Amino acid sequence: MLTMLLNWVLSALLFIVLTKLPLGIKIDSFGSALFAALVFGILNALVKPVLTILTLPLTIVTLGLFLLVVNAAVFGLAAALVPGFHLRNGFWSALWGSLALTILSSLVQLVFSRKG
């Protein structure tokens, strides 16, 4: 339970970091970032697998690159559902934001998973 709460807060902090990058992402407050992290996690668990299966032919044809579009769609849907989470450039902000969030969360996971 504590790990899940820590991951949620770290995800919210990463959303705040995204607002500092020139990606066209704006989050009004830390509360909005917490809600965005929660909604994004739920959408990743429920909607993303369905979209991935539905777009499997396109994903195969593009050798997996279409998954970037699926990630951007989920990111954009989270922005549409969360008040205080705005994308200035629509799809492009969602695409770059989802890519940056993936990279940042991978780096954080790498730092915290080191043993020794």
C-alpha cells in the first residue's frame, strides 16, 4: 500500500516536472497533478490495453510506432478528464508529454530500483 502511494506521489511530481519542460503542458496545482496521475494510471490500466488490441494491425504494420499514438491518446484523454490539466498544442503536446513522461518515469524507476 505504501509503495502504491509513493508511486502515485512520484507520478504527480513527474507531471509537475512536465510543466517545466517546453511541451505545451500546463497543470494548475499539485492537487490537479495528483488527480491527473490517478486518472492517467486508471486509464493506462483500463483503456490502453483495449486500444492496443484494437490497433494491433496498425501497430504491426508500423513496427510498433503506432503505440506512440496510443500513448498520446491516453495522455490526451487524461488531460480532457482532469480539470486543471491543459494541453496547449493538442495532440502534439500529448505526444511529447507522453514520451517525456515515459522517459522520466523510467529514469526514476531505474534510480529507485538500484540495489546496493
